[in-house]
Amino acid sequence: MAVVQVPESVLAWVVGHFEARSRVSRVCPLREVPGERGPWLLTVSSASGDRDVVLKTGPLDVEADDRGTFEPVSITASLSTEAAALDLAESHGLPTPRLIGVDLHGGCGRRALLTTAVAGQEVPDEDALAALGAVLPRVHAVQVPPSPHLPPRTRARQGEHYIAWRAQQRRAIQSYQAGSTREREELRSQVAAGKPGWPAEWVREYLEVAASTPLIEEAERALDQLPHSTEPTGLVHNDIAIGNVIWSSSRSPVVIDWEGAGSGPTGLDLGNARFEVAMHYGPHAADTLLRGWTEGAGAPVPDDLPYWDLSATLNTPADLRRWAANLPRATESRDAFIEHVLERVAPT
């Protein structure tokens, strides 16, 4: 598949943020197939030297302005949220990229957001994981009332809702199994129409293969019983993941990709960060991150952390082979973390 080129009008908008006679000397996609969104790593060259920046874009077409999440989220809203979050982060000295410019109306030919680039690595050790845990209280200490740009968040990766998806699928499977041949054909057509990008095999799997496991169902029942608060306590990132953190040369974590930020409870980010590091490095890594959090916050472990651990972990498909294709044992690691959490909340 051909790589989508960045329009010259967008590149001209980029260099307009720098000194006269600047030019974009390099355009490097940061995803294998960036599409119209990117992101791209650009090098802006001028008489004073080279500077790396990151560009994200979105289409002008309203019909195409959709990220394709379970719950509708527009690309424009994501760029608006990231711009608002980065402005807020800079004013509070948080370790994030810095916002250079944003065009939400597409005057440059695309909706666009431009930030500084962060140099570093994505593979941490235990000290680095603890350092990430210590950064989170600084983020959550930023008071931010819910607003259109920074809306309330009640679960990690707000645009996804796999618990609701599984419940919906169970009902669909029951209807499919009980239906006549004609009713089954109609249900297949309905599912295919609702998911136009799905091949026929995925439609068949959806109606014939339950997207759940006994362990997931046990964890969902436990989640329903766990106490928690969804009252916002401050700024949340909403997708603290290994791929969204870069450890700089000083080994300090810098959090990137603030498209899902908003106002939410502390546990939302903490639980998701624990799930993510557990999936990559095992449950002990989640506890290392938690140790960093308690030291950074100067506070005990939140009472409702088991809820947020499970909330983030269960907001994933039962089989993670497509969802986390870069992690060969992602499903097994996720399940090990579920068991780790359930052991801690089981009655003694």
C-alpha cells in the first residue's frame, strides 16, 4: 500500500511556524501505513540548524472525520483535545511534547496539529517503570473541570467499550442460534452492514464464536461488585501505554499522544498503566509502577485500584492477537494480570 504524501500546503503551514527560509527536509511516517492521519516525523531545516517535529493531520471531509472507535470520536475532536491538553501540560510543567501549532478548520488543506519531537526509547527497566508511576500524580494534580475539549472520562480508552461489546455479542449469538435460516441470514446482513470493513469470516465468527472466556466473565462479575468512584479528580491521559511513553536520555518519562485526554479519576490512568506494563513485562512490573506512584503521590494505594485495574484490562477483546499484534503472548499476559488482581480481591 502506497504511503500517503503530506500535501505541500500542509508543509508550507509547518514551516510558517519557523524562521524565514525554513524548509521541510525530511518526511518520515511513524506508522507503517499512516493514511491521512499520520503521524509523521518531519525535519525542518533552516540557517540555524535542523529541528525535528511531529505532525498529525485529519481530513476536511466531515464524512471521513471519524476514528472508527466503538463510540463515535471525530479526528477533529481528538486534535482539539490534544491541543488543549498540551497547552495545560506546558503551563504546569508536565513532561510532554510542546504544542507548536494547530489548525482545526483545515485552512492549510488538512486539519493539523504540530508538536515538538521527543528523542529517546520506548523500552524501560524497573527504575523507568517506577519513574512513570511517579509522574502520574503530577498529571492528576492538575485541576481541570470537564469541558468540550477535555471531556469527562470514565474508563481507559474511552472510545472503546469491549465489556458492552461482549454483552451485545452474547445477545446476538443467542438470537442467531435460536433463529430460522432466514432470520440467520438477516442477522448476518445486519452485522455486515454495521461493520462494512469486516470480511465475511469475521461476521461468521461474531455470530458463532463467543468473544469471551470463563476468566473474563469471572472478572466482569467481580468488576460489578467492586467499589469505585468516577468523580473527576484532575487531568487524565486516558491511554497510558508503553507506546505512548518515551524515556529520554536522562531516563525521564515523557508522555505523548494526548488525543484522549480529559477530566477523570486518578485510578483510570493508574489502572491502565498497570495493565499495560503487566501485558509487556508481567504482573510484577505493574507493582513496580505502583511503588513509583505511591512514592510520587506520598499517599497509600487507592482503595478502588482493583476496580480500575480490571476496568482497563477488560476493555480489550478476549483474543488479543489482532489488538496487540506486536506482543506474541499478549492474551496470556493479560489473563495473568486478571488472575493477579482477582487473587487480591478474593474473599479470605
